[in-house]
Amino acid sequence: MKTFDSLFAELLDRSVSRPAGSGTVDALDAGVHAQGKKLLEEAGEVWLAAEHESDDAVALEISQLIYRAQVIMIGRGISLEQVYKHL
Ligand SMILES: N=c1c2ncn([C@@H]3O[C@H](COP(=O)(O)OP(=O)(O)OP(=O)(O)O)[C@@H](O)[C@H]3O)c2ncn1[C@@H]1O[C@H](COP(=O)(O)O)[C@@H](O)[C@H]1O
């Protein structure tokens, strides 16, 4: 099963190898403003799902929020260690 760390490694690899058809490459190229809008959109969807939807729907939205946070991390060049030291 994928984890936060393994997804991050996968996205980091996408940012370097830039394979055709990668949504992550597109998201990185779109810049921080677009990345931030996606992050806020997913955060809102987590909130709404938590209020109104099933556990699985909430989990799906949280996975997308994690993905969007990782895109911002990679776009800004922030490592897992830089984040984890604050936990
Ligand atoms: N975990 C994710 C992931 N979570 C969310 N998303 C993106 O976020 C979208 C869902 O968000 P929305 O609800 O906003 O749906 P949407 O409005 O239709 O999305 P867009 O058309 O705006 O992209 C998905 O369609 C994906 O584009 C993800 N895209 C990729 N991953 C994983 O990231 C890895 C690399 O993916 P690629 O870069 O696409 O190869 C793979 O392991 C993927 O499974």
C-alpha cells in the first residue's frame, strides 16, 4: 500500500523524469497559485465530506488533499524532513 513517504518519492521522481501524461508534471508547471487553489478546493471537499458523506468518501478526499500538499512541497523544494521536524 502506498504511504505518504512513498507517494512523495513517486512525485519527486515525476518532477525529475517528467513523463508524458503525468498530471503531477502539469500541476507543477501550473505554478504555486494554481497549486494553492487545488489545495484549498480539496480541503473544502474534505470538510464537506466529513459533514455529509461516508467514511470512504472522506478518506478519498483526504488522499487528494495529501497529494495536493505534496505537489506544493515539491514545487517549493521542501523535503519530508523539513516538514517532519515540525510534527
Ligand atoms: N494520488 C494522486 C492524486 N490525488 C488526486 N489527484 C489529482 O486530482 C484529481 C482529483 O481532483 P478533483 O476532485 O479536483 O477532480 P478534477 O477537478 O476532475 O481534477 P482536475 O481535472 O482539475 O485535475 C485527480 O483527477 C488527479 O488529477 C491525483 N493525481 C495523482 N495521484 C497519484 O500521483 C502519482 C503520480 O501521478 P501522475 O503524475 O498523474 O502520473 C500516481 O501514483 C497517482 O495515483
